[in-house]
Amino acid sequence: MSEAFDNVLLWISQHPEQAGWVIGLVACVESLALIGAVIPGAIILIGAGALIGAGVLDFWSSCAWAIVGAIVGDGVSYLLGRRLDYLTTRWRWLRVHPDYVQKGVDFFQRYGDISVLLGRFFGPTRAVVPLAAGVLKMSARRFYTANILSAIVWAPAYLAPGMLLGHSMNQNDWVHILLSLLGLTTIILIWLGLRYYGRRNNT
């Protein structure tokens, strides 16, 4: 799989004018229930971040595509969750692995609406929390509000590590360096917030 990721990043670097829709597609697939659990699209996003840092790709357009892709992916997963009873009669995988959905349900019940934000940043729950939100009939207004806001935070945060790496080739670009540091800081703050909520709910 690593070879496939390398080929995708090589293609992006050779066709920067078409990189946006590829980044959006990767962000979408990574957020999809079932598929996102087995495809680590974050690797490609980090690689795209490195290309941004090196000046090959534009930050703002790449980030916008990643945001749109993440919103669409979570939105599809949410809609699948609302029809889960219908889907389990047709998808054998869901019947054989009921624990997959249960993990997302447990996470959602523990953290409530904020789970849509937190779930984006943690691999085991990334692709299943929107599905669980649909299963538990979270209102569409609340879900899409959390979905959009979390995607706006998630996209630059996941591009940030690669951008810092790419900046080793372009050390005078202070705007992108600051954006990268902001993204990393966001990841750390969300991780600390998750630990805080977890400890509070356990008391």
C-alpha cells in the first residue's frame, strides 16, 4: 500500500494543477465508514502538506479541497448510519462485525456532539463516529454544524506536519510555518481536551 501512496504523491507533484480534487477525494474516502477504517489517507495528506511546504502546491486551495472532501465523507457516513437497519440486511460485513458500529456508538454516547469533532483526529474512531451519529439519530442541523466546523480545523491540522517537513526546503515562508505550528497546536489541544472529558466522565 505504501507504494500506491508514493505513486499518488508522485502524480500530485507532477500535476499540481489537478492536485486539489485528488486531495479532496482522499479526505472524503478517509472519512467514509468502513473504507476509512482501513485506508490511512492521512499519509497522503501529510505528503501533500510537504509539497505545500516545498512550494509545489498552494496551501489555500489544497486546504479548501481537503475541507470539502472531509465534509462530504462524514456526511455520507452520517446518512448511512440513519439507514443502518436497512443496510445490515444487505451488507454481510456489518452483521459479522457489530463491534465496529458499537465502538462509535460508545464514543458518541460518551462525548456527545463534540465527538464529531474529536473523532476526526483519532484513527480508531475517525470513520465510525459519523455513522454512529446517524444511528443515534443526531439531528441533521447539529451534525452538519459539527461536521463543517471540525473539517475546517482538521484539514490544516493534518496538512501541518508535512508542511513543517517541506519548509526545510523553504525556510523563509513564515506564513506557512505559522499555519503549520497552529495546526500542530490544534491537534495537541484536542488530544488534551479528549483526555479531560474522558477523566471527567469516569469520575
